[in-house]
Amino acid sequence: MKSILITGAGGFIGGFLVEEALKRGYDTWAAVRSTTSREFLQDERIHFIELDYENQENLEKTLADHHAECGKWDYVVHNLGVTKSTNYLDFEQVNHGYLRTLVDALKATDMIPEVFLMMSSLSVMGPGDERTYTPIKPTDVPMPNTFYGVSKLKAETYLQSVEDFPYTIFRCTGVYGPREKDYFLMIKSIKRGFDFSVGFDKQMLTFIYVKDLAAGVMDALEKGPLRKAYFISEDRAYTQQEFRKIVCEELGKKHVIPVTCPLWLVKIVCNVAEWVGKVTLKASALNRDKFKILKQRNWQCDTSDARQDFNFNPKYPLREGIREAIAWYREAGWL
């Protein structure tokens, strides 16, 4: 039986990674903190382990103890990360620093797995071509324009610099599905009769359903160390109008008022929300980093390498994924 460690297991994506690992019969270890919610980690087959990424010595001791008792993990999926914060230094510490600490600890304790898969982001590439709307290609030079994107790229760069380290990198586009909260707010707004979009120029959005992402992760692991970064997305893009139409139809909503916010207004709102978040010490979903993401017009990316190298083939087009997500939101009482 193959063993797997999944960091960030208590998060939205992490929970589905754990479910897919169990489905495939892996001996599954979920890395959590004492404060991590285990609401969606209830399967009795899950093993839990607490890792201290802020203390190299403590982390190495925990890994060494695990090695002595259970051996090394065959696979490690590093899904830990922060997407919003009141302090931009948190991006550097968590997204880059914690990965570096974990990789160094795995090396120091002879715990290097067969494959180490890092969950990165399409944001490492920065804005795509907004004139011809050509999809972002794997050969394009990463030029992130957000603190989040920079921190993820630094983590990627460190991983790639470690000699003979068996890594694979997933640069994911927008991930949605049951239990996700950001796209849920858009769905909730449409249910209330309003669809807010940003900017008047055409925007091409891409998505990946969380179950397709989890399956893709496991497929890539089973292919072995690929030492390569891959774009992960459904193989088509949608306009905001297409997204709204799909959500409306799946909600059974007939009349929705589309509201297009000019970029200058969105920028003001994001700056104010960030200031309020710093004052209240509560990270806001709207901030200067988020504004740069919202204003980006072209999120299309070339997924051909993933299809070729590990047969990446998403099963959920946006409509089916939205339908399943809405059903979950309703059953959970969110909608």
C-alpha cells in the first residue's frame, strides 16, 4: 500500500485530496495544526500528524520519529498556503518559507518521497495576453504582479533548485466546488438577483472542479517525478456572461441584474477593504493583490503538457461542476 502525506489537509482543496487518496487505497496522512478544523476529515482511516513549519528542529524531529515508526511516505502533496492576509509578509513566510522548511527537513531526515507535488497557482505567470487573448503557454516567462504570485514563484524556484529532488508542480486556475467560499459568494449574489463583474473589457475566465484537480494530482503522482510545472484547468474558457447564465439556469433563476463595476471603483473598494482588514486584523477577500487578479482579462492557459504527460482529462465541465456544487450548498444550508 502506497503512503501519502497531504499538507493543508483541513482546507477546501486539502479535504478533497484526502478523499481521493483514500478512494485509491493509499495509507493517508493529513498534516494539520491543533487549531485545524477536521469537519471534513471524519473518515476513520485518516492518520493525523502535526507539523511545525516554523521550527526546523521540531519539524525534523517529528519527521524522524515518523520515519522510525512508519517509514517514509511514498508521496507528499504540499497543499499548504495562504491566499489572503492582513500582512503581505505572510505570503513569503507561508507560501515560500514553509515549503523550503519542509523540503529541507525531508532531506535532513532521509524522508524524500518518490514524488513531492507542490500546489502552486496560475498567478505565478502574471497577466496573460490581453490583446489577442492567446492562452498562457508553459514556455512563457513567469512575471507575477501580486505578492501571492511572487511567493508561489519563489517556492517553485527553490523546489526546482534542489538537486535530484523528485518534484511536480501544479499551477492551478480558479478552483471551485462544494465547500468553497469565494465562488460561493458569486453564486449567492446571483441567487439574490445581482451579478457583479469587473471592468468593461472582455474577460476570459478558466476553472477547474475540485474533484478533477484531486484526481489529476493522484494521476501525476502515480506517473512518477516529472520535474516540471503544469497548468491545471478545464480545457476551455468562459466569459462572465456565460458563467452567470450557467449559474442562473442551475439555480432556476430567471431574472438577474448584471452590474459591471468600473476598474477605478473596484480599486478604491479593494484599498478600503484592505485598510479595514488591517485595522480589524481580519484578512479581507478584497485587497490590492485581489484587485490585480480581478482586473486581469485573460486567464486562458495551455494544458496540453498535462494531458500528454499524465493523461489529465477533467470530467466536469463548468455546468456539471456548478450543478454539483449548488446541490451541496443547498443541502448544507448555505443557499
